Amino acid sequence: MTDLSTLMKTDPNAGIRTLLDQYGGLAYVTVRRVLKGFPDDDVEECVSDVFYYLYRHRRRLDFSDASFKSYLIRTAEHKALDLLRKSARTPVPSEDTLWDETASDRSAEEEAIALLSHDELILRIRALGEPDATILLSKYWLGMTSAEIGERLDMKPNTVVQRIKRALKKIREAWKGEES
């Protein structure tokens, strides 16, 4: 059997099918981790965007290289973060999380306040601009460490920590300024 790089260049349709068979699950799990709570349709569309991106860039990628797997994961994370940033709405909970939330003791008023606060927080994070928005989303939504974020964004871990502190301070100050 020919290697995946050659197949993607000579017969792209067969190549993308093989790529989906080999790496579709990995891309799905990666996107699902980032878009926790989003509907399955959004997650599947994002996974499709990942493979469409790989298809479009098939001529310059080396699919047989050992680092391709990490490239795929990074691409999936970036596509999911893009969707998260573009989305100004609160993720629609899946049926599993909906049941857990229904069983909670929070009142409807507390639920509405929490959703409003969540939307405001997302807007404030997005208003910070890059790379601060990506750093905060990676830290608090993806649970990444400062070292992982630094490696991904080509920054030192202590720089990431300082940017997080400054970004959180900006958000707190803006929030306090509106309450006065």
C-alpha cells in the first residue's frame, strides 16, 4: 500500500477517506474536548472543517511524518477554539449534561444570572484580543497548563502566567467599573 502523503496527492478522494478512517476518532475527541457542551452537529461540523483544511493543504503536508498526529491535534484544537470564539451564545447542553443541570438545586433566576454572566464573560474575554483570549480559553476551558499554552503559542510559561494575571485584572476592573 502506498503511503498516505502520496495517496493524498495522487488520489485525494481515496486519501481523505483513509485519513478519516485513521484519524477521524482522534479529531472528534479533540474537538469534543474543546467544545464541551456544544451540540453534536457543531462538533461534527468542526471536525469536517479540520479535514477540509487538511484536504486543502494536502500538497504541502507530510502525512507519513510522525509529527502529523500532533499537527492534526493542534489543527483540531485551533478550529474548535475558532468556533468557540465566534460563538457569542452559550453552548447548548447535550442530553447528558441537561439531565444533570435539571437535577440541580438552582432556581430559574440563578440559572438565568449564571447564563448572563457566562455570556458577559465570553464577550469580555474575546474583547481582550489575541493572544490573551486564546490563553484564557486554553487555561480555563481546556484545562491546559501554562507550559502547554506557552509551547503552543511559542511563549515562556512565566510569560503565560503574567498574561493570565493581567488579563484577569483587566476583566475584574472592567466588571467593577460597570457595577459602580
